[in-house]
Amino acid sequence: MEVLKEKVEEEEAAEREEAAERGEKTMRPPEVRKEEPFMTQETLRDLEKKVSEIEVAAPRRPSDIAEDAIDISKLPLSYQSNTLKEEQLLQVADNFSRQYSHLCPDRVPLFLYPLNECEVPKFVSTTIRPTLMPYPELYNWDSCAQFVADFLSVVPLSDPLKPPSHLFSSTTVLKYQKKQEEIKAEEKRQLQEEEAHLKMENAKADPLYGLRVHSWVLVLSGKREVPESFFIDPFTAHSYSTQDDHFLGIESLWNHKNYWVNMQDCWNCCKDLVFDLGDPVRWEYLLLGTDKSHLALTEEDDDGLNDDDDIENLGKEEEDKSFDMPHSWVEQIEISPEAFETRCPNGKKVIQYKKAKVEKWSPYLNSNGLVCRLSTYEDLECTKILEVKEWYQNREDMLELKHINKVTGLNIDYFKPGHPQALRVHSYISMQPEMDRTMEFYERARVDGLIKREETPKTMTEHYEGRTDFLSYRHVNFGPRVKKLAQNSAESNPRPMVKITERFFRNPEKPADEDVAERVFLIPEERIQLRYHCRDDHITASKREFLRRTEVDNKGNKIIMTPDMCISFEVEPMEHTKKLLYQYEAMMQLKNEEKLSKHQAWESELEVLEILKLREEEEEAHTLTISIYDTKRNEKSKEYREAMERVMHEEHLRQVEAQLDYLAPFLAQLPPGEKLTRWQAVRLKDECLNDFKQRLIDKANLIQARFEKETQELQKKQQWYQENQVTLTTEDEDLYLSYCSQAMFRIRILEQRLNRHKELAPLKYLALEEKLYKDPRLVEHLKVFG
């Protein structure tokens, strides 16, 4: 749509006169046509003659889609011709277009009836067919717009200043969208557009600013709890306010019921537009049907209508001149579940922006679960990359987003709930241990309540929440290792701990002077510092420092607690805290707690190594989760379903076999009506048993042949793997392992069937023999042999 260039008449008399002229052509409500006494029949004939001489047909231009790519012969008849009502609509549209060109000569022709794929003119509103799709994601505007933006590829107009000459049906567009040749051509056109865009950016001025044709979706307020009107850009699926500066003006708009022309001035873009489509002054409508929006009548209009007009005649006149929109000529669109899941054409789509590029893939297309990648660049040519964001789906390790900063080298991995280590965020520069990193966890999924762990080569800081011991913070300072090993680790050669600082939340069950807020273990100095919580009515807190010494001296004598081993500052000294026994017991308890803190810090180091090892394995395997209901991708479910189908088929064959007359083929060899003799009965019994025995042997040979064939193919595949093991990629190894798993499953099934057949064959033979002896047709002759 182009920016409107027309200026609205400022004087009210001129507006009413112009409205009256257009109202004569059934384009105004009856209350506007009251002011027509100045129009004579001669004036109307002259006006009609002038309008009929106006040529508004747009020049024929080649279609944006290759015509040879569409087989017109297979399209429905409604695509290839117009009904009588559609022809009448085209005449009304042509008349409307002529009047519009006469009254607004400085505005461009309207986009009313372009050609379809069969070169047949179709009114734009009839190209829209509302269709309810069986996908809940399409019921909301945001997810629906995102699907359309992903599912369709943008084809730029051949002339950016004019609307397209053709408007294809949605069904044809969908069929054309999955063709590889056209996608390549579209990518080439997109590359050319990007080059032109770069030139435009370098020039820093768009010579066609405000003149380019663009189309978007307008969502009006009122229905479905829409508080205010807004725009949707179908290319990006983003929503914009009607006050946004991106939208410079509106030429016309339409839906499947009517067509409206904007008669308002767009000097201030779309900010001052009134979207009341029932206002005949601001919006010129094409059809006067019953579905048209109407303005609420004012009291003056209401009174005048009751006094001066005949309501019955008015209703008849409007009923005669009304013309509803014909039904859409387009068939209902059909999107298969596979196409809906694939989204992008052929499962991949690339969108180029200014200094950025977006790549999209359908789920399960990439073996690592990658579905979207956003790359930002420093320059317009997109050669110097700054950062990359990658979104994942269906990852077994619950990885959701990976943020890579190419400048600083910082990597940030985001995980959904469900990771084995309850990992939520992992920030790191290197996956090597004892490097700068930050790990955040889902604290409700951990027993210890760990929220965050920060690690540097010399320190480790942990934050907790919801612990029974009220621990909230632990900071560990490490010293250099005693031994220099080629490969140091926390398990084989742990780093010595120099200082451990722990902080605690307030425990309301203890007095503040006895509730530790912070304790520091100075391990080499054998000192323990305590700071207690501060009372609500105090500004200072109590402190204690214990000088921990060895329990025995160099002669083996036990050292007794002395007053100089505990230095304390108490806000309100208590008698029991001064006793040496209390201080001795407190020091012994702190000694045990120091061992526990050191052990927990050591366990944290081991957990970091375990997480790093697990993350490396997850990145190498990048296994994807498959729903049990996804029978196409779930191999186990598929194999189980096929096995169940085989079992059911065999059961059906057994039932059919049980219902068959096992003597019928042999009785047919006898002359009809002849009475059976004893010798013939014995011969029939022996032939039936021999035939059944041979069938059991043939079935065993068939199962054995299939078993040997599967075994030989597996051996050949294993030999091929041994010969090419060095040059195989990770994907080739995954395919080989998958094939071996499936082959071993088939071999086990065949082996089980063969063993079961060998067990049941003698029993089946004896059961048939018993049936023959009890058969009423043979029982009289076989009594002697029974």
C-alpha cells in the first residue's frame, strides 16, 4: 500500500457535495443522499459519460511466480472461470474504480481485481476463505502470525512501487512453496535484495522512501477481547501499534466481506487515522451489504429520520441496492501434520537483517536439536561476527539456549527443568576444570538447596537457600597444590583449603547472641572467627575468636583449655559464656564443623568435575527425546508396533486355519456322491497328516532362511565397520550402532519364532491327528486303528 497523497477538503460544504455525488452510485447511506436537490438528470448523464471514458486498467505485467510451475488443468473450475455473481461484482468494482479515479485523480489505481493463477480476474475479497485448522497453535494471533512468517518465503515485487499483477490462491501458494527450484530462485532474489539493501544502508538514504508498496494485517478492536487496534507485519510476525512510525499510510483495506478505501489524510502517518469502518466520510466502502459496519446514529439524525423519511420505503430501497460479497472461489487450505511441523520450506529458512542473520530449522532436522540461530555482526557485510544465540528443542540434556560471545569468548548455556544435575545456567569460557565459571541451579530440585556456584582458579563461592541449618553462603580460598602432577584433579590431588567463610540466615529459635551469622575457618593459622546476628535493638553484634591448638603437646600430655584460647566481644556478657567448659565444648563443636565444611567443599569440587564430564558427553551425544506417541521417529515404539502387528497377523492366520476344513482338499479328489471306504479313509488321513507335516517343515525352513540372511547382513556390516572405523564420522558411527541394534532385535525375534515353532510343531501334529480320528466323516472307518 502507498502513502495517501490526497488532501481532505477543509470546508464542510465541499465534503457534503462530494459525498452526494458518490452517493448517487449507491455508495452512501440513505441519510447522506438527502442533500441531492442540486443534481439534475443532465448533470448525472454528463458525469456518467465522463466516468465511462476513464481508463483504469492496470498494464499487464509478468507474474512474480513462474507460470510453468503450476498445472492449471488440475485446478478446480472455480479457479478457471467466474460465476454470474462474480461477474456482477467485477462490474461493480470497475464502476467503483472509475468513480474513484474521477474524484481522486492524484491517487494511484486501487488494488481491486488482479489476475489469479489461471489469468482470470478475481476480486481481492473473494480470494480470502476463512478456514479453521486442527492446530491449537493457530488459534492465537501471535503463534498464527509466527507460523505464517516461518511457513512462507518472501518474494519481492518486480516493481516496488506498484501492487502485483497477480494474486494467487492460498492453495496454489502452498503447493508452490515446497518446490526446490523455486526456493533456490527465491534465495537468489533474496541475495540480490540484500545487496541492494547494503548499498542503500551505505548511502544512508532511501530514494523510494514513502513510495514502496507493502501489505500488512490490521486487527480491529472490539471482538475477542482486543482492547485496541494494532498491525501485524506478516513478514516478521511482529505486532505494532497504529501509532508506530513504520507505517506511513493506508491506501485501502479489505476482508472476506467488503472493501474499504481510506479517505483520510496521512500527513501524520497512521497516527491520526480513525478505524471506524462504518464512517462513510473517512472510509469509502464498496458494497452496501448487511455485513457492513454502521456508525451509531446521533439524536439529531434519529429524529430527522423519523420525521421526514418513510421507513418502510427506505428499507425496500436499501434492500434492492444491497449486494453481498460472493463466496470465495478458493478451496480450503490443507496443511498436513508433517508440513505443520516442518514449518520452514524444506525445513530451513534464512532471514537477513541489518548486521544480523536468523536461521531457522524444523524440529528434528538437525541431529543436535538446533531450531534457530541468531548471528549478529559488526559490519554491514556480515563478515565480523560479534555473538551467536542458538535455540534448541527436544534435547535430552534439556539444553534450551546457547549464547556465545565471540569477542569475550564467554559461553552461556540455559537449561529447562529436568537436567540430571538440576543445572539451570552455565557460564564459562573453557570447559577445563578450575577455570572461571558460574553455575546456577534449580534449588527445588536439589536436596542441598544450592542456587549458584561461582568458581575461579583460586576460589569457589556457593549460595544456598532453604536449608535446615540456615546456611546461605560458603566461600573457599584454595592454596597451591603440594605436588606437581601432569594431570591434577580434585580427586587425585585436591587443592589445599586456606580459608572457608560461611554465612547463615537468622534462626528465630535461637537468641541473636547465640545465633552465628558468619564463621571463618583460617585453616593454616588454626583460628576460627565467629560473628553473631545483631539484635533488633542493637547496632553491634557479638564476636568470638578461637585459637585452636593441638590436643597434646610434644611429650604426649593433654593440653588443658586456657582463657587465652578464646577472645570474645559480647554486647551483653552472660555468665555461662565465660566458663572454660562452655568455651571448650564450643571449640570442639567448631572443630567437627570445620571438618564437615572441608568435606562439603571437596564434594563441591568433585561435583563440578562430574558436571563438566557430563556436559562433554551430552555435547558429543546430543541425544534427542522422542515422544512415545511419535510413531514415525520412535524406533522402539515402531519396532514394538510392528512386532504386535505380526503377532496379531499370525493369530488371525491361526484362527482362519482353525476354521478351515482340513479334509476339503483331499475329499475333493474323490468322485462326488461316492461313499467313503475304509481304505480311502486311511489314505485321506495319511495324506492330510503328511501335507501338514510338510507345511510345518517349510515354515521352519523359511524362518531359518530369514535368520541366516539377517545374520549374514549383520556380519557384513560389522566387517565394513572394522575396515572403515578410522575414517568414520560421528554420524556414521551413530547410524552403524542404530543398524546393529535393529538387526539384533530382528535376529532375536526370528530365533524366538524358530524355537517356538520347533516346540509347537509336534504338538500341532498330534492335535491334528486326534482331530482326524474324531472327525465324524472318518470316525467309523478309523475305529479299528484308534
